[in-house]
Amino acid sequence: MQLGNFSISLSVKDLAASRAFYEKLGFRQVAGNPAQNWLILQNESATIGLFQGMFERNTLTFNPGWDRRMNTLPDFDDVREIQRELQRQGMTLASAADASGSGPANLMLIDPDGNPVLIDQHVAAPRK
């Protein structure tokens, strides 16, 4: 199962303070919009998202179809394929993608410790 690019999405109380903190650790903004209360920061191989007022908890995030630089991969598992496999394995989804849809979609699972796991696809899947 190809889950795509991984990042941690942090639920922050103060976007500017969090940005300043992580910049001191060597992170730099690569995407996002502070006016919309979100930023994506990277440092070497680490990617974090800062989200103010969007998530209740910190969330593990996977982006099928994207590499680390948010470039679309030529071949990847569509989120609906991943969803079918997870359901086949008996996993319970907290939210599901429209199985008959195409293009961007997402699903969410909750791990055994209560951590949200978001599988969030932003691009159309390649035709197979």
C-alpha cells in the first residue's frame, strides 16, 4: 500500500509563535497561508503542518500521489484503493472517501492510542 508523502499536522494555539519556534529548529515554510491559519514547514527530511483552529488533535498525515516536494507522482495508489484494502482488512474508518468518486478525497482512521491518521489525496489518480 503506497500512502505517499508523510507529515505530522500539528494543532497549534498560536500560528506565529509555532512558526517562530520551528524556524529556530531550522524549518522553513514551503507552502501554506498564514491568513488562512495554516503553514507547511520542512527541515531536511521532516515535514510538519501547523494548523491553528482546524484540528482537535495532532494528526499523522499521508498524501497519496505526492512526493516530499508536493510533486505529483506518475504512479500511486488512489485513496479509494487504499480505503478498499483497509476495509477488506476489517479496519474501521472514522471518515471515508466517496468510493464512486475520483480525484482529491480523504479518509481518516483512529489508531489504537486515539491518534487520528489522515490519508488526504490532493491530486487525481493516474489511469491504470
